[in-house]
Amino acid sequence: MKRIAFCTALVALAGPACAQSTTACAPRDTVLERLASRYGETRRSIGLGAGNQLVEVFASAESGSWTITVTTAAGLTCLVASGLAFETMADKLPNPDKGA
């Protein structure tokens, strides 16, 4: 329920740019501050997506909550997905000598 309120607040902060989409977006600094202060989430991974958009995963070791965000070059950060039971994984690549 808190996550829904957070998303609603982000949509309100983002203004007209977000009003046309169903994704919750706001300035990057606002999103990062809220993820840290309300959920205790810190960045766990980072990568570049399509169109050089920054894709990040934030998570809390205490609560297990997690959030995936995408940030545009203009600095607008959108929540893509969120949930619970975050775990850090370090799977090994399959052996190329053996079939999949």
C-alpha cells in the first residue's frame, strides 16, 4: 500500500510529462531520496538500456524490498517494477562444453 502511495506521489511531482503515461516518474534526486528514506533501498546494480537509458536496481537488505528504475538523459527517473524478497545472486555461466 505504501508503494502505491509513493508511485502516486511521483506521478504528481512529475507533472504533465508523466500524466500521459501510466509509469510513475519524477526527477532522479527525488526518486533516490524517497527510495532511501522510505524503503531503505540503495543501488545494487546498474546498466545501460535502449536509447542509453540508465537502468538500476535498488534494494533493502533489511526489508527485502526492491525497485527497478529507468532514468532518461534528461534526468527523469521512472519506476518500472518493485517487490519483495530481494536476494543477491552470483550464478555461474553454464559450461559451453555441455548442452543447455
